[in-house]
Amino acid sequence: MTRFSYSILARDGLARRGVISTPRGEIRTPAFMPVGTAATVKAMLPGSVRETGADILLGNTYHLMLRPGAERIARLGGLHRFMDWDRPILTDSGGFQVMSLSELRKLTEEGVRFRSHVDGSEHMLTPERSMEIQRLLGSDIVMCFDECPALPADRERIVESMRLSMRWARRSRDAFGDRPGHALFGIQQGGLEEDMRGESAEALASIGFDGYAIGGLAVGEGQEAMFACLDYAPGQLPDDKPRYLMGVGKPDDIVGAVQRGVDMFDCVLPSRSGRTGQALTRFGAVNLKNARHRDDPRPLDPECTCPCCTRYSRAYLHHVMRSGEIISSMLLTWHNLHYYQELMQGLRDAIEAGTLDAFAEGFHARRAEGDMAPV
Amino acid sequence: MTRFSYSILARDGLARRGVISTPRGEIRTPAFMPVGTAATVKAMLPGSVRETGADILLGNTYHLMLRPGAERIARLGGLHRFMDWDRPILTDSGGFQVMSLSELRKLTEEGVRFRSHVDGSEHMLTPERSMEIQRLLGSDIVMCFDECPALPADRERIVESMRLSMRWARRSRDAFGDRPGHALFGIQQGGLEEDMRGESAEALASIGFDGYAIGGLAVGEGQEAMFACLDYAPGQLPDDKPRYLMGVGKPDDIVGAVQRGVDMFDCVLPSRSGRTGQALTRFGAVNLKNARHRDDPRPLDPECTCPCCTRYSRAYLHHVMRSGEIISSMLLTWHNLHYYQELMQGLRDAIEAGTLDAFAEGFHARRAEGDMAPV
């Protein structure tokens, strides 16, 4: 049986081109993980998600525990079978979303007690229960249960929260046990405080994990502050394990983070934007709702090979978006996920070729040109 | 260039197994046409619609003329290219929907003046304008502009309306002109009055069309009354041309109508039901919203070969339906359209084999058994 492992194949500056091996398949890094919150990447069939080039999906513990329930998914054969995705799945711990989505939550040393936003039922999430849920789901990469304060927060709150998360990381590690072929990732916290990030990284490394996430960013601090943190945070984490920047991000966030040594990403942006008529392209964002596309026979991006760009005009995308047709979400989500995976492939190729800086320059230059000129 | 033609390959009782040839491909009859109202079969990509076995789609003149507009679609290369469907398209005339959907409509000998339900703009539909719009769309099978009274209606209203529709049929024929490779279908009216249906059929035959539709049914009269009308109406129409029962119907409507000599059908039921969680199966309708499916690991129909049935459990379909996920509409619409096309294939095979009555008996017997037994 393949065990979980990570190999670095090439480096360019701080950036790494690697591969994560799991019993369910390989994950080429830097990797972008589409988000499949409720056992579906919204508006996509799993085969189409794979066609975009995704090696791994992310599932949300918080949503799945509430509906349809982790025990139910386990009885039905696990999340992979339930949602028809046989490649790797990473699940978050529920820690972030229980704090942002649930009602009447109460945080203690033990964990978080809360009411479901779906039906008001009461639940308790602890490091032990989060590990159990992620095991029931059949997750390939399990995340430690952590607590993440919204930014800005004062230093005292950030230190206190980070140390609680480190105690929970220890409990997560103990509860996870030894599960060959499955990985447990620790999550660095510490807000924008370099010394706290360092303390967190040391605490995690001393426990020992299969990979390390950078948590607590992309929560409102802005790209400049995030990049300032990423100038030191990845380097505080072990070099020989994958580094995952949770919940990030926009295409330029990803390029900047890869240049700073990050290997894995997830974000709802490509799928969520697709449902609101926003296409993400090499030239930046294009809002298909805008009336200027009404008569435009050109594809969204003439060089893109996705079904949306090879088969439809901007005029069609505008029409179905304005008409509220489901195919609008289907096509734009497909395009956006395709674009993200193409960007990741470009980043991987550039690292292998040792040309990452030139790649990033080209990336920014095309976006500065903006959308294609009108007909 | 292939001209439009219709050949009857086999008969079984009143039923006919045929083929309609067009420059854009063949249509095997009896045929079911999925409805692509606003230039999309809702929740489906065109390639998937074709995979279900559909030879032809229906487009709605009323919707398309208002948004995005027939002239715009023509400038963009026609409806086939606009919506990425290169096989035949039949368009209705707008006559039925202008009476059911528009606002402030005024009916005269000339046509119907109305306000758009989309933006309140004023429009006029006449036989001549309907022919022009359907030509701009690039429709392969064009329908005459007609008027269709809701049932029940008194005989006087039905007679008056039918005779107006026959005058409009003449004007439609004149306006359509000679368009090799494109067909114009007349529409029989006359409500549930056998003599009026006969008068309408004679009027149409004397004008001469490439096919004949039975209009004004499935408007609230019930299956018994509809079948009573179908006991004579198809036989009043020319034998050597396709007969199309507009807006029908449920699977058992279709079986009964094929037995009575109808060749073509369209209905929003399979796609609309799919979006509300209702699956249409060999065993009848299954409501996936029902909590009894919550833990059911079985497929919707173990013998169905569609992606919904081969890849997902009822529990999954229940979950995504209850969670309001788009994939629910995508999977159930796919299944329902697949089931409809499989039913049509079964009917075609049975007519060829001369076993239509036995096929119909088996069809009704399976539905009487109901849904599969609980686990």
C-alpha cells in the first residue's frame, strides 16, 4: 500500500515543485484544491472537476457533520463513494467554520459547543470529535482542530488563541493515531505576529505532522499584510513537508504565495464567482453580466481550452447569466476552475524550468493589459 | 443537400416507426424533444442532452424573441451556434406562450400585441413576424402561428379560434415561402370537438405542410379527454407526414398517444421535475426529497445506465436536493431525459417488432408495482 509521502522535485527561489503521493493518487504541487463543501463542487460533476486538472478536492467537516452527517456518510461507504470522487480529499477540521457560521457557539478548553445553522440542533466539536468525523468521512488529508480569531485582533487574543490551537493540535495528533495512507496536517496560527507564528511553528514541529498549514490568513487583513506574513511564515515550517495556505485565494494571491514557498491552496472564489457571472481569466476578472458583452461573438478567452471558451460566445454567457439559467453557473465555474488549474500548471512548469519570476512578471503584465479590446 | 423528408419504416396498429431526415441529421420517431426554452435545456450541457439520445430540441420563439432577441441571435450565427447544438431544432410559433405569459395582450385578426414579461416592452406577433423570427433563429422545423384557447371553452369560442388559426396557417405558409431543408408544420385546433378537429385538419391539408401538429391539448382537460380526442384526431391528419402532439407529456400520455398514431412530443416535465427533486422512472415518479431516501444506498434505478443512476445513491440525491445544490438539478434532469429517451427507444423497438401492445402492458404493470421496495 502506498503510504502518504511528499517529494520535492525542483526548486526556484523559495518555491517548490513537488508531488504528494497517497493511496488514492498523486497530487502535483503547487496544487489548487476546488472546494466541495456539501459533497459537491457546486455546479460541477466530479468528472468535469477532474477534467479541469484537479488532483484533490476539499470537503468541509462543519457542513458535512450537520448534513447529511458523518456517521451517515460512513454507513454509505465514505465521502469518496458518496460524492463519486475517487481521488484524494482533504477535509478541514470544522474549526474555522464553526466560528463563522454556527449560532450560539461557546468556546472552552474542551472545544466548541454550538447550534447548527441548518436546523438549530446542538453539537459539540472537539479535537477528538473532529478527528472522528474526518475518519468517518474517509478523508485522505485530515486537518487539526484549531481556533482562528478574526483579524484585526489584539496581540493578547491572538497569543491566547494560538496556544489553545497548539494544545488542540496535540490532542488532534493523539486522537488521529496511526493511520497508514492517511495524513494529518498541523495548522500554524499567530495572526500577523512573527514571533507568535514562530512559536506556533515550533510547537507543531515538535508534535510532528505530515504537512503544515498556514491558518488565520485571508480573513480580512489584505494582500499586503498577508504577503508580509508569508515573507517569513512558510520558512518557519519544516522544509520537507507540504505547506498549505488555507482559504487562499485570488490568482495573484496564489502566485505571490507560491513565490514565497507555499505548496497548496483552496478557495471558493472560482466556483462562487462562476455562479455570480464573474469569469477569472489571464486578463483579470470579466463580469459577464455587463451589457457590453451582449453582442460579443468572441469567446471569453480565445486561448482557453475549456468547454465554456471553445463552444460559447460572450454574448451567450451574458444571455444565460441574465436569464438566470443554471448553465451559466455550470460553464463559468468550469472555466474558472480550468483557469485556476492552468495557472497551477504554469507555476509548476515555471518552477521546474527555473523561470518562476519571469512567469510571474508575464502573469502581472497580462492582467495590467486588462480584458480584450472591444470588437 | 438533404431535403426535409419523412419515411415510415414500420407500423404496429395505428403506431408508426419512422425517420425524419433533415440537413442537420435524422430524427427517429416516435421522438421526444427536450425543451430548451431560453437557448439551454435547463441544467444540462448540450453534449449531455445528446448523450441521453435526443435527436432534436425544441426552442421557444416567445422567450427568445424577448431575450436575447431574434435579430441578435441571427447576427451571432443562429440558434444552433449560439447554444452549441448542431442537430435539428424545432421552434414553436410563440402563439401559445404569448397568450399564457405576456401582459396586456390584445388579439386581433392581424395578430397579438403584448407587453414582454421580461421588461415590459411592447411587441407584435403576427404569422409573418413569427415566420421571420423562426427564420432568424435558424429553426429546422418551423411551427405555424396559431391561437389556442384554454379549455374548457364554449364551442363558439373554439370554432372562432380554430378558424382564425386556419387563416393564420395560410398566412404562415405564404410567409414561410420555399426554404429547402427547412420544414413548416401546420397545427390542428378545434378543442375536443371532433367535427371541428376534422374541419381544421382539412383546412391544413388543403394548404399543405411538411408535418402536422395536434395543438390545444394538454391544457387542463385531463388524460381521459385527451385520449378520447386522440382516438380520432391523428387519423384526420395526412398519413404520410409526421404528427406532433404539442406539450405532451407524462410518460403514460406518450405511450397512449404513440398507440394512437402520434410521432413527436415535447414537454418540460422531465427537466422541470428534475429541478424539483422528482425522478421519473420505470416504476413511476420518485420524490427524492422524501426522508425515506436519506439512508438508501441503492441507485434511483439499478437498471438505468445514466450517470445519476450508475454513480450515485438515493441517499446522495436526497442530500443534494435537500441542500439546494445545483448538482441535484443536473443529475435528476439527466436521469429524467435519459428515461424519456429510453422510453422512446423502447416504443420504437416495439413498433418495429410488432409488440407495441405487450410493451405498453409491461410499461403499465411496472408502474403499478410502484417504486422499489425499501431496503
